[in-house]
Amino acid sequence: MTSMEYEVIVVGGGLSGLAAADKLSKQGLKVLVLEASDRFGGRTLTVRSEDGGAHDLGGRWLAPSQHLMHALCAELGISVRKQHTGGYAIMHPGGAGSVRKYHGTVPPIPILSQLEPAKDLLDVAVRMVWGCECRDISLLFALHYSNVAGGFAQLVDAEGAAQDSYIEGGAQQLSERLAARVAGRKGCACISEAPVYQIDHGGELGGSGEDGVSSKELGETGVAASYERGASSNGPEPSEEGASLKAGQCETESGSHSSHPASNNNASEERGRNGGAIVHSAKGAFRAKAVIVAVPPTMIIRHISFFPPLPLLQEQIGSRYFMGSYTKAVVCYPTPFWREKGFSGEAMAAGYSREHPVLMSFDVSGEGGAYAALACFITGALADDHGGVTEEEQRAGVVRSLVRFFGEEARAFTELHLKVWADDLWTKGCPVNLAPPGVTCKYAGVLRKPIGCLHWAATETSTRWLGYMEGALEAGYRAAGEVEQWLSKVEPK
């Protein structure tokens, strides 16, 4: 038996899934969010330094044209600040080549006179934007990705483009606040540490009756009920800010505690009688009239089974796409010494190696000098390779790179925070799923195609700013709209 009935279940507690849940729960729908990890935020992750700095180890920046993100920040009362760009940027060609200083994001290259530097610059851009090598990614996919952002320059520039501004206090707080807001609404819940491993979907929706099972018969004592505002249960009481966001073990009908849901056979039989979907998670099995899967396609195929199986093309998507490779470090300092030397903090390395693995750095210091820090990126093939060395070696490589960029003062750091996204169980990389040659034409059209009560979100399914937080919001809102239409068709009038 399932623990509780909801109108909508959202699988994935990142920005896209929570945006969908927020939109639907505003309409008074009972929504459950199931997040696999121990936190909400997906590919956004904010850590705190001892000097009070909020540092993003995942998504950070906003473009002026990312209207949904700016609107959400304004709605939540979160400030957006301009990225620091004052001073010279650096390009290091590698080897014994001389360091180039320039203003702006892209260093000037005399036309036709330096074809190899131009090729190096393209390699850097591809590694930076997608976290892969030029040989790995489809040209058609890259063109589409650039087009839905407003052009390739929008992806690589800072001022007026993708790195124009940042969220004060960190990007993860958007997901955390949305999760708290959703959980605080009557009949809704957000549960972390609840990986979903199977979704039984299909069948006709039906209410309680001779062959149906009412929500009361499904039980009001399960884990989800513990997070409903006003529900009587043995779980934690919701606070004024909203319900608790974490769940313990699932309580079965007999009153004993178990971390295992009901058997698949029983759930499938119940789905057949009642329609909608049964979602099986580590915190129990839950029934809903519609499901939004807000998870990267490569993670869907890795972790979730569907019964009945998905149509062939949609089943193949997760194995045809691949995730980019990012390792991100934030290095904290007593002062922004690079500014004192006339540098912006932005640097790129056309030639980089395990000895000097950082591809690019940015100044991520606090507004008004509240704290000083540099963000560093290791990407592409080197990020894959870099994941095989010890954490101590990774940290040492980051510092060596910064010394090469900005001088010996870079050794005098106070803290160094590192996130190897390839090691994250629930993403296995960053920033986005990518298409190799031959994949875009065949599969792009089915990435967001609903299958009955199943709907798809995550930034990979967006039609604007694909791969960015803006794309995550757009996909979440679009999936929520689809679910509203679906429910209007299947619910009795």
C-alpha cells in the first residue's frame, strides 16, 4: 500500500522541480517533492567561509535577459549584484609563452595572423561553457544551445551576458526558500534523502469506490502525512515558517518502521485500479495523479525504472546524452590582492595541465570588500582526469594555477572549498547534459514530451537559456502548466 495520495509528485528538489512545485502548490494542489540527496538545490550549492562569505560551488551568475531568475529573486527579496570586472584580465598560453593582459572577457586576436591562438580560444570557450572537449559535443547542439541564449557571445561574456551578475548570499538559497514555501502550504511536503527508484504510471484515473482506494484508506500515518500542515501524526510539527523539510523512516500500517516501500506487485495492482502513478522511494511509496520528473536525463536512466517502460526514444535519451565535467574551487584570501595589482581576477589558460589544472578564474569577492575570494574551474577531460587524484593534490594544483596567474601572494589563502561534481552521486557531473554528434536531431524533440501523467522538467528540457538556472525555471514552470492542463482533462467535473 502507498503512504499517501497527492495530486502531483515532483521527483527532484533542484531549482526546476521546486519551481514547478511552487507554481502548482500556489493553486491549492497537494504537491510532494522527493529529493534524493540530503539537501535541496540540485546543481546549485552554497558554502560559507569563516569570514561570512557565501560561495557558490555550483551555478552562480545571471544575465540581464534571464527575466525569470531576476523576477524570482525580487519576489523572494534577494539582492542581485554586478560581477566585478574592473582591471585587466589574463590569458596564459601555457608553456613558455608570454601572458596576455586585456580588458573584457574575450582577448583580442588579430584576424588570420594567429590561427592557433584562435583555435586555443575556441577550446577554452567550449571547456568553459559545456565542460567538455570540442571533439565530444555536437556542433548542431552547440549552435542550438547558443541560439536559445541569444548567441554565443551571451555565453562567454560577462557584462550584459551570462556572467553579468550574481545572487547575494548564494544561489542555493532560492531552492531552500522555495522548498520551505512549498512545505508550508496545506497538504504539501518536501522530503530529502528520498531517492526514487521506480515509477509505475498509466491507467485511468478513478476516485474511491468499489474498485478504488481512497486517501483515507491509503493511511494518514505515513511519512508524507508527518509533513502536512495540520495533520495529526507522530512526525515533527510544522513551524510558522513551514513544515520540516526532512523525513525519517516510513511508518507502515502496522505501526512498525521500515525504510522499504510496499512491494512493486502490490503497487502496480493498485495503480491499475486507481490510475495515475505510484512513485517508489527510499522513504516509501506515494500515489499521485501526475508526476513531474525534474532530473537530468542521464540520472533518470541511472536511478529510475518505469513500469510500463517508456517509449523507445525516451528510454534511450539518458544513454545517448552525457554530462559535462566540472570541478569548481573557491579560494578565500584576507584581501583581494589581485585588484591591488590592477587585475580583475579573471584569468584563462589556453594551455593547462595536471600541474596547472585551472582553466579559468573569476573574482567572487563580497560587495564592498566584505570578503575576498577567487572561483576556479577545472573542466573537460582534465576534470575527468583530475577526479582520480587525491583531494590534497587537487587543492595544490588549484593554488599553483593561481600563483601562475597572479603571483606568489596566491599561496597565502585562508580557506579553499572544492566540489568535484563528477563525484556527486545524484548528478555525476555539471553543468548540463550534452549531445554528442548524431544525437540532437533524433532526440531533442522528445526530451520534454509528456507520456500520459508523466511530465519532464530540469534545465535540459528548457527552450530558453538551456543549461542555466533560467532554463531550470522555464522548464519547471512549463511542466507545471502541462500538469494543470492534464489534471483539467482527467479530473471529474
